[in-house]
Amino acid sequence: MRKTVALLGNPNTGKSSLFNALCGMSARVGNYPGITVEKKVGVLQGANEQIDIVDLPGTYSLAARSADEAVTIDVLCGLQPGESKPDAVVVIADATNLERNLYLLSQVVEVGLPTLLVLNMWDRAVSENHEIKVEELAGRLGIPVLVTTASQKKGVVEVRQAIESLLATPVLPSNLARSTFPQSFLEAAAELQSDLAKQNVQVPLLEVDRMLIDKDGHFQKKFAKQNVGDLERTLRATRDKLAEQGCKIPLFETKFRYAWVRTVLDGINTRPAANTVSSSDKVDRWLTHRWVGMFAFLFLMFSVFQAITILAAWPMDWIETTQGALQGFVEQVVAPGAMRSLINDGIIAGIGAVLIFLPQIIILFFFIAVLEDCGYMARAAFVVDKLMTSIGLSGKSFLPLMSSFACAVPGIMATRTIENTRDRMVTILIAPLMSCSARLPVYVLMVTAFVPADVRYLGGWVTLQGIVLFAMNSVGALVAIPVAFLLRKFVFAGQQGSFLLELHSYKWPSLTVLYQRVWERASAFVTRAGTLIFCTAILVWAAGYFPASHEKLDAAQTQWEALTASQQKILPPDGEEPSEANQAAIDDYQAKIDAQAEIINAEKAELINNSYLAMVGKTIEPVVKPLGWDWKIGVATLASFPAREVIIATLGTIYSLGSGEDESSEGLMEKMRSERWPDGRPVYSIATALSVMVFFALCAQCVSTLMIIQREMNSWKWAAFSFVYMTTLAYIGAWVTYAVTNWLGWAA
Ligand code: GDP
Ligand code: MG
């Protein structure tokens, strides 16, 4: 039989880092059947055998409150369906915060499994001058204790060896905090246990304890379902009796366990003197200040978007040039016709239009990763906690919401750390309003094309483009405030969750972490462009190309190319003046080329106006007209139902199909600028651009997000609700934006 070892500890102690270091590439991530808690299993290659390692969700205590914590304790006790009880436990503790971490250890050892304690974050403990006598600690606890710096893979080999020897010769922990509990409690628990045994239900002591201590808790609910008489009444009576004897439930547990922890640590854990103020503390006095901290947060975010507009210009140009060159190459090797159009107008114009935004994605996630890894984001969560409390949420919702700025899917999964169910539901519902990386390209396209680049303030350091970009990225978050407030007040009314957070000292961001985060986002972006967007671009191309016959266009195109080639041949070498006769011949060719170009332009416009795409577009045009959009923007928006970035690919394809010969090498932005209504007015203005951006800021056009909402809230109803409420908000928002900007005269 293969053995299993469970990895367990407080949140953020480096469990996953240690898990990855131990198991390497063998890790598999899935869900526990029937619930949405993540299951991570890997294989540890031991000297003689393979050992399964399970990375359990982090928890501060075995008194399970959230779904994640319930799984942790169920797996530990062998009660999780389909999972065998682990053969040993590794408890990971943060060496800089031993007191709180040993609280969990004191509960875990009572499960009665061979246990190994790992003090992680050893690098931090050393640099912060914690002195821990490890051997003495091991002696007092009666279990092996090791130290690691998991993020640098230090001490991992020793952990592997310790796990192997623990499995070979299991030693059970003997120093139990429970033995210091009041006699009255120990007797009551024993009595309850034998009571249950008489009804043929064998319950281990740890579970009896939890049933007694956690009112209406996980174990009470679990055993109330079994046939054990009126369990609730028995428990209530026992608790009342204990209270009379001076043993207050649940408070006594914390008191006795912390007393035990203090005895264990007495004299072997000298913490740095509390009154030395580190430079980190000095900085924090400002960065966590109520108003200054808020201002600093907004200022940092604002600077990030400024940096994006300034830094990304150059690589964008480069990608655009490459794209043009690629299309030119295809024109040389593929004859005019459906194949060339599919490659150039469908694939290259569609995907290229999206890929051009890769530099922005990389820059944004680089900055966010720096802020996160140096420890700043935890401060931001702390500052925002007060704001969150006023709309009915807590700082716990901040990190999931912050990661929704990358993508709502991991953001919504991260809400699993929120114990308060109502907080969690509201956070899930507002997460898709945070401006994700799929919206960034839409904003950047509109901002770069229609907001003047030369308007700068403060000596050139602040650009108008950057201001608009920041504003667009904030719209969703601002709208989320009243939405959360209303949901919390009327739909998910009830008590608020609380928020507890430790702030570690600031540190230099690790290059590996930065690289991983940026790589993860960038490759997700490219993968989407290569799969989902690729497919829709082809569908949109086909809808824009068919059903009309392209014979006339292809003939004109072939003619145009032949004429251009002939003209090329008679051009004099560079720097030489053509002779008079020569010049006449060149002019003659030019006139013919111009005539063909005119035919091509007229034909292309005609073809796209008679395509399937136009049929759909013209049907929905009345609906989108109040937003200042024409049918092309309308269908592009419709086509981007599966993912927001698709709008760019669709516009790229539509305008490439419809653009004339003389402008075919221009980028998407130029083409958008020259787009006209039938009466000759430009289609795009600042007003239109803003209305499109506001629509995309608020709409729910992302199938993955709707699917994850369905999964996490376990109801199609809420997924449908999200779609309806966000689309409504988006339409109204875009309409108001267009109406107001039009009134201001920006539609010209
Ligand atoms: P988990 O929540 O317990 O799974 O923790 P993670 O493995 O996700 O780690 C949380 C954070 O702590 C990450 O930013 C890690 O890079 C960092 N970390 C993990 N181990 C160490 C360590 O030994 N020293 C330091 N300084 N940081 C660590
Ligand atoms: Mg983890």
C-alpha cells in the first residue's frame, strides 16, 4: 500500500512552496468530488518507495469554519469520502510567528498521527533575529522538528528524509495540550464518547472534543445526521453543565492551548525586542495610515497605468510593423482569393490585433507582481479593509478582488478563503466588475487611437492617455461599490466577516516569483489568442467574406498586382531621374493602378455590406445606435460574447476585409480613424470610444467567468443573474456616456 502524508499549516506559511519543492513536476491539481475545494496531490520519490503528498488548504485551527477548513480536518481524520487517512502529518509553521502556529500544532497532534514539525521562513527568522532552540523544541514536543526556507528549496532534502524515517518507525506525539484541560471537560468528553459508543457509533476523542467545543460546528452537524438520538440536546445540556463548573465553551480552549504553547516555548524562543522600530515599521506608519495610505495606493496604481502608456509604445509599433510585413509576404506568395483573405484578413489581422497588446499585459503584471512580492499588497488590503467594511465586506475580499484585476477566474477561486458565506457570495458577484487583463487591450486600442498622445501634464510625466486608461480601469471597481452594498443589504443580509492579517517586513521581490507571475499571465493571454480568438476570428472572417461572389474583386486585385509589378520594372534606379518617355509610361501605369484601386475599394465595401455579418449587424444596429455605434461595432461586440478581447480581433478582420487597396497595409487604429458613416461623418470620436470602453468595463462577456460563477455558487441562477445585471449596467453606462459626451460636443 502506498503511504500518504498530509501537509498542513496556517495560511501563507509556505506549504505550497514546500509541496512544490518536495514533489516537483508530479503535482496534480483537481477538486475534491462534489465540492469546490482544491485538491493538490504529488508524489515524493523516496529512497525505497513512492509517497503521496497532499497539500491541504491552510487553516488557523481545526475548528472548521470555511469549506476549505472542513476538508482539511476531514482528510486529517480520514472522514473525507474517497481519501484514505494519512499515515503521517507534516505541520508547517512560520518560524517568525511560532506562538500562533503552534496553536494549530497543539490540535493536530491530538489526531494521533506521527507528526513532523517544519519551521519554514527560516531566512526571515534569521534576518529578524528570532532565536529558536530547535533541538530543545523537538525534545519538549516529543516530535521531530526541522527548519526550511521553502522558497529557496533549503532544507527540503532533510524533510524528505525525516518523512521517510517517520513512516518507517512511526512515533506518536505524547505531549498533548489536552491533558492540561479542566478535569470537568475531560470527564464530560469521555462520558459523551461512551454514550455514543453504546449507540454503536465509535467516535475518536478529538472529534468528540470538537463536537463539544464548536457550537453548531462541522462535527456537530456531521454526527447529528447519524442516528444518535437528540445529539443537539445532549450537547447543549453538557455545555451548560460545564459552564456551571466554570469551564466556558468555547473560550477555555484558546486559553488552555495558548498556555500550553507558552510553556513549550518558554526560554527557547526569544523574539526580537518588541519596542525596536524597524525601518519597515516607519514606512508602514504612512502606508497603512487611513488617508495617506489610501492616497498612496491610488497613486501607485495611477503610476502603473501611466507607465504602461509610456513604455508600451515602442514594442507595439514593432509588432504592428511585423504584422504588416507578414501580410505583405502572404500577398507575394498566395494569389488573390479566399485563401489569401482567410490568412491575411482573418488570421493575421484578427490575432495580430490582439497580440499587439502583449507588451501592456507584461508591463502591468510585472508591476503588480513587484508590489505583491515586496509585501505592499498586504498593506493595501489593510488600508482598504475600512472601506470594505463600510460596504459590508471585509479586507478578506481585497485579495480575491485584486487578483480579479488579472482575471476574474482565479479571483473567484480565491474567494474560497473567505469563511463568511455571504461575504463570499457578494465578492464572487462583484469580482467580474474588476478590470481584467482582457479589457486592457480594448481600452488601450481606443485610448491610443482616439485620445491625443501629445497632451501631457507635469513636465511630460503625466499623459492624458494614461489618465483615461486609469479611469477606465477604475470604473468597474467604482460601480462595484454600490452593487456590493445593495447585494449585502438586500440579498445577502447578515453578519459581516472579520479580518485578521499579519504584515511581514518589506523585502526585495524575488526574480523567480516575478518571472513566474508575468509568464503565467502572458502565456494565458497568448494561449487565448491562439485558441478561442483564433476560432472566432475565422468564424467572423467567414461571416464577413460570404455569401457574395469575389470574382470581380479577385480579378481587380490580380490586375492591380500585375500593373504594380510592371510599373516597378520600368522605374529608373534609385536616385536617377526618369527620361520623359519613361515618365509618361510610369504615369500611364499609375492611372491604371488608381482605376483598379478604385474598383477594389468599391467592391470591398460592397462585399462586406452584403455579407452575413452585415445582415446580422444591420438587424441589431437600431439597438446599438443610441450608444453611438455602427453595425460593425455592434457585431464585433456580439461576437465577443465568449471573451472580451475578441472584439479587437473581430474589428481587425472586419476593417481588413473592408479596407481599400491603398490602406490595406495600415494598422487597425488607422483604419478605425478613417472609418465613415454613409453620410461621411467619422464613425469614431472620443464619445464613441468612451462609450465602447464603458460598455466593456461593465459587461459580462466572458464565458469562463460565468462558468466559474456557476461552479462556485453551485447555481445557474446566479450565473444568469451576473450576465443580466452586468449587461444591463453596461448598456446603460455606455448610453449615458455617449449621451453626456455627445452633449459636451465630443462626438464630432
Ligand atoms: P501557503 O499559503 O502556505 O501555501 O504558502 P505559499 O507556498 O503560497 O507561500 C506564501 C508566500 O511565502 C509566497 O510568496 C512564497 O514565495 C513565500 N515563502 C514561502 N516559503 C518561504 C520562505 O521560506 N521564506 C520566505 N522569505 N518566503 C517564503
Ligand atoms: Mg497554498
